[in-house]
Amino acid sequence: MARHGGRGWYGQVAAAALGVTAVTVAASLWTAQAGPVDRHAEAGTSAHRAAPKAAPVSMGIAHASDRGARGVNITIDDGPDPVWTPEVLRVLKEYGVKATFCMIGPQAKAHPDLVRAVVAAGHRLCDHTVSHDVTMDTKSEAYQSQQILDAERMITEASGGVRPLYYRAPGGAFTPYSRKLAASHGMRPLGWNVDSKDFERPGTTAIVATVEEEMPNGPTILFHDAGGDRSETVAALREVLPWLKEQGYSFGFPVR
């Protein structure tokens, strides 16, 4: 899996968003994901103190779809974003597609309404760390733990108690430690097979062509709903989703 380049935007967003108070609601909107957040945990504490750990899952990096050989997984990274996440949700609803949203912790904390909207629409949540550091695999275990567990807490609190079911390392910077840690908290490490390259904003036609050419690589496709103007992504989804259906694919979630 290729790494994405450095993104100063994340540091700025994280710094700003950390000052926003997390909003929680009384109950989970989607019972398929279990494990309410501990309401007595103090704001700012680490996730390992904020809530009991979920049941462990496999630490192997997931790529397959739970819909089998003709299944495909749509994954959306780096949000939620107040402009583009609603647009992506609108397109997914239009085509009846469920996706997995890999969220940055401070972004989730800053926009709990969007996290809840994602959950209410039947999509799944994924932990994409606090700072989107693509060099995480070179950092200490303490740093990796903070990035993963604090983001887990932020996402869970923002959702009203719905836990992320996956962990995607920024730029694919997994380590044996980070995979084991995430899995012990019920988050299956999540990879990808098809990188749409939409983050580079190469144009809608180029994004669509990349997806069509790389589909033989496997079922998990990577898109983005934050980090800048995502209008090309939204337009590409409007072409890619019906094309995948025409090719006989069904939409599912990454295996757990």
C-alpha cells in the first residue's frame, strides 16, 4: 500500500479541534456496533481509561469483503468534513451503498453531528488516529498507543457510544504493535487494494479510470471526504458506484 504524502492540514485541524467539547448522546444509533462509552470518564483521558475494551478481533490486515468474491468495500478517509461528508453521504444514499468512514479523532470531536449522521445511515466507523502521522511506524509504542486510543475515544464519544470497528494506519504505516493494540480493542486493522488517488485531485476522469484499472487488485477502495476540495471525489463516486453495480459487484464491509 502506497503512502500518502505529508499533510500539514491535519496538524492545524487537530490543534483547532482539540479545543472543541465532545458532544455525546444517550444511546447508540446503530446496535450493530456495541460498547457504550463510559460517561464517568473525564474529558481528555486516554481511551483505555474512557471505556472498557471491546472484544478482540484478528490483528491481520483486512482487505476482503464480507460479501465474498464479488463484494466491494467503499472506504472514505480523513473526515468528517462539514462540507464534503454530507455530499458523500448523499451520493451513497442515492445508490444504496454502505461504506466505512475512517475518521480523524479531532475531526470527529469537532463534528459529532456528522459522526452520528454516518452511523444513522448504516455506515461503519474506523479509527484513523489523532494526527494522521504517516511516519507512525517509526515512532514509539507510547506514541502509537496515544494516537490510536485517543482517536478511538473521540470517535466513540462523538458517535454517542458507537465504537469504530476498524483501525486504518495513516499511509499504511502499520506496525505489529499497532495492529495488536487495535485488535485488542475490537478494531480490525484495515488496508486497501485500490487507491483512487483522489487526494491528489487529478480530475474526475482520472479518478474513475484508476478505480476501473485497479479493481483486479482487490475489493477495498480508498476515497477521501476531507483534506481539501473533494468535489472530484463526489463526482467520481457518481460514476464509480453505478459502474461497479453494472460489473456485478455488491457492496459490503471489510471482513472482521
